[in-house]
Amino acid sequence: MATADDIEARILALLTAKVKQDVAVTRDTNIVADTGLDSVSVMDFVLELEDEFDINIPLDRIAEVKTVADLAAAVQDLGGSS
Amino acid sequence: MGIKDRIAAVEATYGRLRALGRDPSRLEFQNVWSPTEATLEGRPMMLFGTNNYLGMTFDPEVLEAGTAATRALGSGTTGSRIANGSYGGHKALEAEITRFYAKQHCIVFSTGYVANVGMITALGGKDDVLLIDADSHASIYDGCKMADAETIRFRHNGPEDLARKLKRLEGHPGDKIIIVEGIYSMLGDTAPLAEFAAVKREAGEGVYLMVDEAHSLGVLGESGRGQCQATHVEDDCDFIVGTFSKSVGTIGGYCVSNLAGFDAIRSFCRPYMFTASMTPGTVSTARAAFRRMAERPELRARLWSNCSALYRGLGDLGFETGPEVSPVVAVKLRAPEIAVALWNRLIDEGVYTNIAIPPATPNALSLLRVSVSAAHTETQIERALNIFASVGAELGIIEPGAGRAERFHVITGGAAAKAGGRTRPAPQGPASAAATT
Ligand SMILES: Cc1ncc(COP(=O)(O)O)c(C=O)c1O
């Protein structure tokens, strides 16, 4: 099982690659409000996370997520590793 | 965010569109007089933005059946079939659709939206998992939201991604319900159903496949049953859902299945139980339309020859189109503003299409959804392509193209070119000037 810090770092790396350069992404970044990504792009980002961590992320879990830290907690809770 | 904020957000979005031209949410047709012609802004418009794939809405027998039933049985049922009872027509329609699909059971719903929400909530119980294509229609997403089951989304038309997700669920005790569509309504692409069916079979017991044939009923398959029939996997499709709002030309929805005891769903499916049933008029309209569909297979042939003409024609002009020949031809554009401009100029010139821009589209695409009907004439398609050519060149989307007659010789095998006398000249003005250079 990966550590929370490790999961967070990997999510930050993937998200940074996805958003425009001028937005600094941190663990407190609100994934919808602060990144300029629309709701469909966020959903597609989740597909990437499912591959990265070899987990399924149900839609209702995404609905609860606001920040990168929330997302990392959800990924860890769902058994994210690989 | 409260209701006032949401209204303000919508106003801002549509305000931006309105500033560039018309507001697509406020268009009003003053009159519609055939499957392909209407009046908009007081001017005649060729309709290339409907789902009237077979042109059923003005079939004389269909119209007669609907009006006769309305006169005989009244304008509405005023209640649901569970609370207020079925009419004979509801039962007959279900029997006829069952026979059409060569399946054992059918339930008819009030709309296609309700059919999806109803079936998904009925299938997706508390410990079950719904696995849906990422580009699913809103009614599928809404059904998932309402169901007690968990929902997992897999990549659009991605059987491999679905297989990975099912593998992660190995040992999970609940049912798994895979949901895909026959033809996707925005890009007109079809689902690789043989591959999906193989993934389903591989995953073993308790895994079901549901296919929404909304845009493929009457369009695909030897007898028009849809993509399940076209790809020869009907036995693997446990639940086939569809709507009467497109090829059937009225309103209503259905699900067919061979599941033992399927009819019991009527007793716990809330979207079946708690909304009024189809009216006598729409029931009889749908029955007549299914009959006409069977009697007139040439409509499907006509539709496909029109599909090819429009798809190839737009491609030859230099527009970037969707991935395959289909009754829905997506014209992909570089930016939302370009889509808005093209959509507006086409209406100016008498061609109505649908506009779709982010976030309503997959992959942040901006596109015009151009749809074709068996009821379109060669001349209408030719005229529409000419207008696309001139407006597209005017807006700098495509290079000013080859001569009209030559182009149509390629597209329609010369029939339209030979009948040149029937062809209306391209509209005058700056648009046509650009096309002739
Ligand atoms: C794929 C798909 N499913 C379901 C529906 C809903 O059908 P209806 O218009 O009958 O509610 C539509 C169209 O609106 C659709 O495109």
C-alpha cells in the first residue's frame, strides 16, 4: 500500500501535466474551481488515476472530492497502490 | 451555489452566445410541414438537425393511426399503468416490439429518458455495480445517480478499459451491469459491441449487458433492430433499451429482454410506476411506425445512401467529420466561436443544424451535429452541401472548393448532377461569391 504522501505526489504530477502552466497545483488546490478544467475534463482525469493506481473510483466518491488532498485520501481508501 | 447563482451562470453563458448571434435554446419554429422542412424566423429552413432518421413523422398511415386512436380513446390516459390500468394498445405495442426483437419480454415507458432511468434503477441495486461508457447520454448518468448501485465509468468505446475494471471487481458479490449505446448521438460513432459482448462473457456469471439503441433503432441491422443485430450479438445483449422519439417519430421508450421474470420489474421500477403512461395517440403512432418500418425497408436503404452523400460531401469539402459514415455527421471545429459562427451563417442561408460546444461535448470538442433523414431528397442534400461550401469558405474553415456539378458527380454517382435543372442556384450574396473563387 502506497503512503498518503506518495499518492498525493503522484496525483500532483499528473494534474500539473494536465492544467495550464500558469496555475500552481498544490494539495489544497480545488480541482474544479482552481484548475480551469471543466467537469468533463475532471472526469477524464479520474480515468487516468484509475490506471495509475489500478483502482476503480466510483462516481459518488468523486462527487465528495474538492481538493487534491481529498482525492488522495479517496485513492488511498480505495486501495490505490501499484 | 443557490438557484440565483445558477441562473446567473446560465445567463452569462447564453449571453456570450447571443452576443455572437442566435441563442440556440430560444429558437422557435413557427411551422413544420415535413420531416425536413420548417419555418424559422419567418423563412423556410431545411432541417439537418433532427433525429427523424426515417422521416416517420409525416407518414400518412402513421398520422392516421395516431389521430384515429386519439378520437376513439381520448387525448391521454391521465395516470400510470400500475395505478390506473393499461389500455389494450399498451399491451399490443409491447407484444409487437417483443416479436420485432424476437425476445421474450418488453416493457414500454413514457419516454426514452424514463426507460433508461427506470431500467438502470431497477437493475442497479444496493450491492451492484453499474459500468458505463464515459460518453453516455444524460439519461444514463441520471439513472446511475438515482440507482442505489455504485457507478464506474470506462473509456468511451473501450472494451479493454472495461475488462480491466471488471477484473478489479472479481470476487465482488453483486451484479455488474455494463451500459453502452448503439450509435452515439454527438459524433455518430458506433459501439464495438462484439468486443463488449466478449468482455462480458469472459467476466462470467452475474454480468449483464444493456444497450441503448436510441439512435440505431430502424437505422442499423438487417431488420432495423440496431447495433446489437448489426454486430450479431443479440443473444449477449441482456437488456435492449430504445426510444420512440427518433426513428419511430413520436414519444415513448421501451426495454426488451429474455430475463426470466422480467415483468416483475413493473412492480418496483418507480419511473414506470409513478408517471403517466403513453397516450392512446402516441401508442398507436408508435405501433403504426413499427409496422411501416417493417413494410418499407427501402427507407433504411435511402437513409444510408443519404448518410454517405452527406458524410462524403462534407469530407470532400474539407470539413473534419466524425469517425464513420452515420446518420449523425459531426463537423468538428477548432473553437466554440467558430462553431457558433458557422451555425448562425448556415441558418441565415436556410440550413438548420445542431450546435454542441463544451462542456456539453466529449473531449472539449466544438461541433455542429448534422443529421440526415431518409426523407431528405438528393436535391436538399446538394443544396445543403453548397451552402456548407460557401459559408465554410467565407469563414475560412475550408478552402474554396471545386465546382458544384463535379463534386456531386462524385457524391451521388451523377444523379443530382444530371438533374441539374432541379437544383436551385446557390443563394446570392457574399456567401456564394466566396464559393465561386
Ligand atoms: C442515447 C439516448 N438515450 C436516450 C435518449 C432519450 O430519449 P427520449 O427523447 O425518448 O427521452 C436520447 C435522446 O434524447 C438519447 O440520445
